[in-house]
Amino acid sequence: MRSFFPSRTVSFYMARLFLVRTFAILAGLVLVLQALDLLSESGKILAVPGNGDGQVWTYVSLRAPEIVARFLPFSVLLGTILTLIQMNQNSEVIALKSSGLSAHQVLAPLLLASLGVAALSFAFNDRIVARATATLDGWQKADYGPMPRDRGDRGNVWVRAGDDLIEVDSITGKGDAARLRGVTVYDRREGALMAVIEAPNGRRDGNGWRVGPATRFDVATGTVSALGEIVVARGVRPDQFTLGTVNAEGLSFGALRSAIGDLRDAGRPTKALEGALWHKLSGPLSSVLMPLLGAVAAFGLARSGQLFVRAVIGMALGFAYFVADNFALAMGNLGAYPPFLAAWAPFLLFFLIGEAVLIRSEE
């Protein structure tokens, strides 16, 4: 039975060309995009008293992983096209086809190499990008001031209790030991705001929350009255506050899956987070899709004058995939698409498109 791959020498040759070009393009993109991003952010960083070159390099170390993760699939696409264009111009693809190899066998070394890139991308995203994103997000919320220490606290949380809305500036602790800071209760009846109750502190009391010293602003009369300590938000559980904010990009795959389970147990909506969880798998796997979409540049005679057109078609297919992927994720966040469909539909659709174009090119 004939091996699905070309000879070992040819396979290593194609994989080396592909990987060198992919990571060279990625390095160039990261340098250019990081420099442009730094131009817009360095002024904000240095405007904080005490910040200097060290904080600028800290920002670079936190921002660069995000840029790498975002543009790695695009670099794989360009690396594929450049590799296949060179092999086409040197008649190497024609030699491989003449030896009896099919189009899929010609692409097999690139597909295997891109599978390794996808595995590396998943590990990089899970171990480095998630932590860097969470740290950078916290630093930006502090306006590039002293780096806040993450103690698992939550801030700026909104919770609904019947018709009332409750805003909390920050929450410390978990369960019955949770403490609220900066509590604002919007007392509503049938959608109309009746009063606003404010208190600096709050703690668990029975099935509600004792806040105080509280003041009440009556909307109808415009008067402010002191209430002392009162119990509000009856029926609101502690996890509704502590699980109020989950940043999917700042969590690893396992941590996000655990957070989704906690939110589901608390009765909170998780559809958008489930889509983000699936995309942590489909996103890195898009690197495997890029050689298939860029393969149109490999077939057809280079001297026919259509090699540039084929390269443009390959890039257009890759760009179309990125647009469809972002659109599907947006629809998933809005609830229009199920989470699995939002994450995997573009991948499956463009896999079929790539196969159809490849078969058509081979014919």
C-alpha cells in the first residue's frame, strides 16, 4: 500500500519550508503590530507617575502573546501560499504529481506540520496567553498604575432581584463570608424607578443582605432619608455576586470550563461562554485549515500567468474564513447561534470549500 506521504526527504523539505516561512511572517507581523500598538499606549503608560522603561517592557511582554495568538493562523496561511508558490515555480509540484501523488498527498506534509502548529498554539494560548490577557486587563483597569494583586475579588457587578437592580462596586470573599462594598439598590415597580438606596457596606443576613448605613433617595419627592441598617436583595445568593464577571479570554480551557459549570449551577446564562470554550479548540485548529485553503496556489502551470491570481484566491479564502469566524462568534454571543455551531460552523464550512476547490484544481 502506497504511503499517504511523499518520501521522508520530500516531506521534511516541505515541512521545513512551510515552518520557516510561517514563523518568519509571524515574527514580522508581531514586530510591526507591536510597534504600532506601543505608539498608542506608551503615552498612557508613561503618564503615570513612577512608570518608566520597565513598565513599557512589561506591557510589551503582556501584549505580544495576544498578537501572536491572533495572527498565527494568518501567518500559517501566508506561509502555505509562499511555500506552494515557490514549489510551483520550481516545477516541484509537477514532479510530485508526475510520480503519481494526488493533491492530498502533496499537501500531506503541510497538513501534518500545521497540526503540530495547532497543538503548539493551543498550549501557548492555554498556558501563556490566558494569563497575560488577565494580567493586562487588570493593569489597564488600574490605568497602568501599580499592578493590582488578584485575590479572586470581583468588581462592578450587577444583579437582578425581581424588579429591583443591585449594583455593587466590589465583592470580597465567597459564600456567606462575602462582603459587599459600594451597594446601590434601584427600587423599581413595574419598570418604573421608585427610589435609590445606597450603602457603603453589606454582608449576608439570612436569605438577604444587610447593608448600612443606608440612605434612600425618593424619586417622587426628591427627598433623602437615613435608614441605618436594612436588609435588601432577599433571595439573592452569594454566588450571584461572586460569579458576576467571567472573562473568557483571560481563563485557560480548564478554568473556563469550571467557571461555566459554576455559573450553570447558579442558574446564570452561559451560552456566550460555552461558545468561547469551544472556540479555544476550533481557533488553534484553524491552522490545519489554512494549508487546504491556500493549496489553490500549488496547482496550475506557473507560466500560464495565473499563479498570482491563484495566490490571491487562496488569501481571499483565508480572509473569508476569519470574517465568517468572527461573525459566527458575534452571533453566538447574541444568542442567535448555538455555542457549538458558533465555534465550529465556519471551520466545517471552509473545510468543505477547501476540499471542493482542491478537487476542482486537481481535475
